[in-house]
Amino acid sequence: MTDAYEVVVVGGGAAGLSAALVLGRARRRTLVVDAGEPRNAPAAHMQGFLSRDGMPPAEFLAAGREEIARYGVELVRDRAVDAAKDGADGFTVALAGGRTVRARQLVVATGLRDELPPVPGAAERFGRDVLHCPYCHGWEVRDQAFGVLATTAMSVHQALMVTQWSKDVTLFLHRVEETELTDDDLRRLAVAGVRVVPGEVAGLRIEDDRLTGVRLADRSVHAREVLFVAPRPVPQNDLLRGLGAELTETPFGAYPVIDERGLTTVPGLWAAGNASGFAEQVINAASRGYRAGAAINGELLFADLDAAVRV
């Protein structure tokens, strides 16, 4: 079965729902394809979103789904497995459930997934006391004993940043050699009071369902209550690649080349949220989706007007 929509939004997170809300309010027939895998699912609360600070991510998404439904936007729990250009004007999107839908404009808001360092116990504690973003979680763990797991020499930046939330910070070099740190790195770490501990991290000590220490390969244990890590962002950009969008390689993955509205190098193909960049927080992702939705409505409006003029 092929269903025709004016816009299909692939991704039901903050960016996708925000774009769909704008489009629904603009009376555009819109479909959201939601695989149900938001990046911030491990977190109990989201922070820094004005008027929604501390709201559980699942509650935020549920509210967004209710809002788009008021304006006739359809949402299907499914996964987009393929997309192709449909002639000169449009796209076809194949869903895992067997359905095929058509869109005049396509928004890819599929986000990314965080690939954690392979330290035993880190994945199980992620979003609780193993964290990655001090702006997301720093206030909630303020003044506790922080550890920072180095994955590259750039982890020095993370260790320095978290000193804004605690003055008890230890940088575990893990597999980074001390010689990889610059003189400036060492001076800044010393001034900030960050302890530097060489040696590979072998695991975490968990007691009463909370982190109490970081264990090194030499079996020594350093008492810590929070461990900051730097996950490797893996953009979920298969649809963009398949449609021929130009991507730019960055140290944090490949992301599409877009204009200020979110339009890729493929006409009618848009990217929003973490599909367009690794550092988009929830509030930024919602903003990106809003901007794309408004721009798409304008594109469709003037395309139809120009077609009528030609007739």
C-alpha cells in the first residue's frame, strides 16, 4: 500500500515532533515515522529546556505526540528502512512493517546513538552515575567526587569543564599516555586541581546500586561517585547517504551539509536534530525542527503557486 503525504518526518524525537507540530498547524498532511529509540532514553530527566527543566524524556515525548495529534498529524511506530527519489518531485519511504509512503518533502531526524567506551559496567550505569554532559547532569551531581575517563587527549577539556560543578575531579588516563598531554594541558589541570591518574580502567565498583569507585587494571580502586565519559557519536545517516546527500566528515562522525534552515544538498530533503550535528541538545533539536517545518511549508506553498501560475 502506498500512501501519499505532503511531508514525511522520519524520527519521533524532539526535532521530528517539533517539525511535525509546525507542519500540522500549517495544515500540511504529515506523517511521523517513529522507531521509538530516543538518544536520551537512559536519562531519568532532561535539563536546560526552559519551562521543561527536569521533565522525564518519555513524558516530554508523550506530550509532543498528543500535541501533533491535535492538528491531524499521523504517527506510526515503525522504522524507515529505505528511501528513494520519486521522480523529480518527491520521495518514497519503505517501512520495516511493509508499508510504503510517498512524500513531497522528507525530513530526516533519526538522531544518533552513543557508543560507550568498553569499560565493564559503564553501559549499565549510563544516564545514572556514568554521564557524558555536565550541562545535562552537572547540577544534579554537583559537589560529588567526579571521575573523568580519558579516551583521547581531548578528554582534558572534559575534565576541566566539569570542575565548574565539583572541585573533586580525577582524570583517569585509561589508555591515553601521559606524553600525549601538552604542557598547557598539564598546567591547566594543575591550576584547576584535577588529579591525573595513569593506568587502564578495568571496571567500576558498584555498591547498593550506586557507583562508589573506579577500579584500575592494577586492582587499585579510587573512590568516585560519578564518572564522566565521552561516548563516540554514531550518526544514523543511512537514509541521507542513500539519497545522495553530501556529508561532511568530522571527528564526531559524518553529518549532512545543510543551509541555515536544515535543507540538504538534495532538493526536498531536510535534516534536523542530531541527524544534522552531534551537539544538539533537546532544546536545540526542537528549534531545528521548528525552523525546518516552517521552511518546508513555505517551499510547498510557493511551489504550488508557481505551478498554478504556469498553468
